[in-house]
Amino acid sequence: MAKKQVNPTRMELTAQKRKLITAVRGHKLLKDKRDELMRQFLILVRENMSLRLEMERGLAGAAANFILARAVIPSPVLDTGLLLANQEVGLEAGQKNIMGVLTPVFQFNLRNPDGAGSYSYGLSFTTGDLDIAVKSLADVLPVMLRLAEAEKGCQLMAAEIEKTRRRVNALEYTVIPEMRETIKYITMKLDENERSNQIRLMKVKDMMLEQAHHYEEKAWRER
Amino acid sequence: MGDRDSIYGFAAVGLEVIPAEEDAAAGRKLRDLADGGYAVIYITERLYKFLEADIAEYQEFVLPAIIPIPGASGSSGMGVEMVKKSVERAVGSDILFGNEKGGG
């Protein structure tokens, strides 16, 4: 493994050890964050999927109804009728914090919540087909709004999870092993220095003793 | 936002309708909406595909939520595809809906 160039000193060793502790701790925290995000995400994404399917079914139905209405009612009448909306959707956007990910929360209020008089056109020139069409669309509307919330939340969380996962993996497979390697390298280098120092001292001691007592000379003379 | 036939009905239920064709003006309109304080923008799948690059810029912001809806020509399964894609992005592979058939 490619090792970073470090000075094999005690100070560096302490610094690296401290860094390793931080990295391991960060890794654990990020891993927890990822797991929890994933759990929340899976709940949200299931909701998202079912809402989307519901909406697509609803819209398909509404579109079919509109085609029917369009076939019966002359186009200018239809256009003017639909242009003047009686109903208005007010939208309040808030934010919710899921594990540090800001997701939107929408609260919508209809101007005519009970749906009374919600048909914007005169009933004399239109048929019931249009009423049905508009009604079917109005029914899908709440689903669409909930979907907007869920889908946007999912997208944001997916991005966050991806980011977190990368960080976790980078720590687990690159940063932490690299630090362990460095620490090992420094320790070995220090031990090596220690040993060579020891040997040097022993040698010097021998030489000094030799100088003081002339062991070798004595041994030679006694022979 | 979308072609007129797909969206005119929404005016009746109180949404604001912005007719747009697949041309350069559509991108500008989308930007105007997104920067103009709209929180949710529904956009037909066909136009969504056309404006994908513009939409991607808004992906990381909390608002607006730009949501594809099937147009008059019916659903192309793109919305479902997108949900799957976000699962894939988060998990690494599509573990939830992989064996289910998309579309609706």
C-alpha cells in the first residue's frame, strides 16, 4: 500500500494515534447515520411508489374523462369554462429535518374546501361528462401534492445517503487502514532505533571497559 | 407545465397552468417558475425529458419540487423509473421494486 511520508517520531506517532481514534469514531457515527437514513428512506420510498402509482392511475382516468367531455362539448365552451377557476390551491411550504436532511413539507388549503360551487362553468352549456372529469381530477389532487412531498424528499435523501455511504466506505477502506499502516511503520522504526541505540551503548561500554581495565592484555599475559 | 392538451384540466381544480412546447422557451419558463417562488411544479413526462438538464440543477435544492406527471398520451413509466433510480442511488441496487413490473 502506498504509504504517506511521515517522520518516524514519537510526536508524530501520538498525533497519528489521536487521528485514528477520531477516524474510527467518525466512521461509527457515519455508519449509524447511514443505517438510520436508509431505514427512513425505505419507508418514504415505499410511500412514494404507492402514491405515484395511485396518481398515475388517477390521472389516466381523469384524462380519459376529459377526452369524453371534449368529444361532447364544443371546444370554445370548454376552454372558457375551464379557464375561470373557482377553486384555488394555496400552498404552504415548510421544511422537515430527517437526520440532517431537509425535506419539504407541503400544506395545501383549498379555497373551497367543501367543493361546493367548485365548478367554474355554467351547467347549462356543458354535460355531466365534464363534471365527472373535473371531479376525478380534483380527487387526484391531494395525492399529487402528497406525492410532490414524498418524491422530493426521496430524491434529497437518496443523494444524502449516497454521500454518507461514500464517506463511510472511504473511511473504512482507505483512511483507517492507511493510518494503521502509518502507525505500524512509525512503531517499527522507533523500535528499530531503540535497538540500534541499545547495541551502540553496549559496544561503547565494552570499549570503555576495555580501555579502563585492559582485559584483553591481561588475558594475553596470563596465557 | 406541459402541452396544452395534457394540462388544461388542472386549471379547473385550481392549479396554475403554463402551456409549454418542447422548445427553448420552455427552459426559460421553467427557470422563471423555479426562481419565482413556486414550491411544486408538475411537468409532463415528455417535457420533463426534454428539460432534464435544466431540472437537474434544481435537484439538490429543497424547493422547488419538480414532479413529472403523465401527459395526455398516457404514462411512459418514467415516474416509476425515477423512483427506482433514487432507490438505486441510495442502496446501490434496486432491492425494493426490482421484481415488480413498472408502469401504472
